[in-house]
Amino acid sequence: MDIYIKETNYHIGKGVFAARNFKKGELVLRVTGEVLPYQTIYSIQIDWGRHLDPDPPAKYLNHSCEPTTGVRSLPNGWPEFVALRDIQKDEEITFDYAMTEYCHYPRSDPGLEFELTCHCPAPGCRGRLGYYSELSQELKDKYKGFFAAYLIRNGRPPGEVNPNPDGRCSQGEKHER
């Protein structure tokens, strides 16, 4: 196995780590799972109204504001993760959630909400989980070629209003779980 799961060093739970060195551009992980019509704390958005609930180890991929991997979409929209730079053995495998998530869809039940504060240890941490809808043009340029295909193909969901300044969408898809 080229990767393994263990507790992170920054107290957020489990993470995915490199069991060997990876070269920039190398495939690190393909994702499997179940497609859902709603966003969850672990899901990876693959299209408007389609979210992949990933199987382990991808379930434990953490966000970083300075990620080690980027997203490359397969023809069916499912993601695979590719090294953005050389990754050393035992280094955490991360991605910027803004590479797949358009915005945060609020839940009608506050008990189903999840924390949006970023806990990554990156020196350039933005302080909160990012979403494509709020990324600066500078970061969009930096991540060019490593976004979920639906974001590049369409840019905004049909009938979607601009997200609020906090990255939360005020209408559009229903996300209850």
C-alpha cells in the first residue's frame, strides 16, 4: 500500500499519509464510494447535486490551505488525487476542499452543521475551510488544472445566487445530512 491512515499531529482526528515518496504529478489516490444527492462532512462534490461519500482511505483526506495533492476528475466526475509537489514518506496527503466544493450548504437542522474553521498547520492558513466560490483569482490560477471538472465546465450552479461572504450558499441544492 502506498498510503496509510493514522492520527494527525494537529488533533483533528485521522489523516492519510504517504507510505513512500511521491514525485510531483504522480497519482497518489483514486477515490471510491457512494454518490449522494447531498453534502456531508466527508463528501467530495463531483457535480451539481452529486457528492461522493468516499470509502477509506479517502474518507480521511484532510483539508490544507497548502495542499500536497490536487484533484483530477475522471470521465465519470469521480476524483483522483495527484501530487502537486514532491511528497516525502510519512508526510500527510491533503487537498484544498475548494478544489471540489462550490460552497457550504447550510442545514435546516443546526445539529447537522459542521465546523468551517481550518485547523491545518500550514504557514499560509486562511483560517477557514475554503470553497471555490470564494477563492481569490490568485489561488484559482495557482490550482489551475486541479479542480473538479464540473467547476471548470459550469462555474456556478443553475439558478444559484452568489454565496454569502462566509461561503455559505443561501439557496440551491438541499443538503440535510
